[in-house]
Amino acid sequence: MNQNYQAYTSADQEVWKLLFERQMQKLPAIASIDYLEGIDKAGFTAEHIPNFDTEINPRLQALTGWTVVACEGLVPIKEFFELLASKKFPASTWLRTKEQLEYLEEPDMFHDTFGHIPLLTNQAFCDFLAEFSVISLKYIHIEEAIKLLQKLYWFTVEFGLIRENNQLKIYGGGIISSSGESVYSLVSGVPERVTYNIEKILNTEVKIDAYQKKYFVIESYEQLYQSLKKFEEILERQLLVYQ
């Protein structure tokens, strides 16, 4: 599938600009420095929706060897992990309307692109994604394994926090692209913010229709990547319980 960039309307471009500028008023103070640097490295601007083929992919390939591939919507789980294992990140091409600025039932192009692509300029984070996907494909036919794999992805790639210079910052794409949760995740007194711990993650409930009640804090993207060996060991142990 192609992005079909010419199909974007002036209304689409206006929505991108609104969303981009709204988040960029907040993110410089609360987002991971690697994410913020990735905004520039990936060539993002408020002025137009990024073009995968002519803008993003040449930059990503030069930096980390990754590319973005267009998709219509949610990708089947096996295909999703196959793409990531091949250093290809699937991103929707449709964009929400002005009436949908605050909430969507499924990820749109702003979430997939603005939320995730800037960190694809970070090699350690890319290494984590690729290796995580290789592990996922080993267990793709085991239902209980997929549930546990989805939890790790959820609490890192989508809703992870990182400690930088003794300050908590956001890096998960689900938080980054959310106007409300990007602030809530750091300042609200409701959720727990706990040290990154794989066993705790695998025993934590995923909240798909509300702000999270617990966030896990990494110290670096290298730590995230290096944790995968332990993750697979724990995964194997937990699967023995289900047998």
C-alpha cells in the first residue's frame, strides 16, 4: 500500500497542524530528549503531513536502517511483528477529523507517525523493537504468550516513561500523541510510577479505554534492549505454568 500523499485534503493538513502545534507546546518540557531530537531528525514540521517516501524514509534509513510502510489500519499481529523484525514500521495513512481531536477508538496517522516515528532515529530503541519482534514471532501461535508480549509492548512502546537527568519524561507513543495523557502521566496523583520491572509488567492489567493506572520507568533505551533476554526467560517460565 502507498501513502497516496496527494489524497490528503486541506482539512487533513489543517488537522495535522492543529495536533502538531498543540503537542509541541507541551512536549519540549516533558518528552524524552531522544524523542524531541527525533522530531527534527525525521524532518517533522507543523506545516504539512510528512511524506513517508520522500521525507521520512530517506532520513530513517540513513540513521538506523528503518523505514515506514503505509497500512490501511490495524495490522494482523503476525504481519505486524514480521514488519518490525524486518525494520519496517507500519503506519496508518488516514487522519482523524476536527471532531475527533480528543479521542479515537483505533490509532490514526497522527498517533502512528507523530507518536512513534521520532524514536526510530534512536538505535537502541530500534534494536529493542526488532529483537522484541523476533522473540514475538517465536511464540506467535501460543495465545498466552501473545498476551504477555502485548503487555510488554503496551507498557514500553506505547505507555513508557524514562528518567533523564533525574527527571521523569515520556517516550511511549500512546502518551506522546495524547494531549491529556501526556500531562496526566507525569503530574497526576492518580497513577503509580514504578521502576521498570518485567515481572511486574507481565502481572499488570492493561487499560485500553482509559488513562493508565501504572507507568513503568526505564533509565535508558539501552536498558530496554538489554532487558529482552530476561524477558524471554520469564516468558518461558510463565508459559510452563499454563501447560
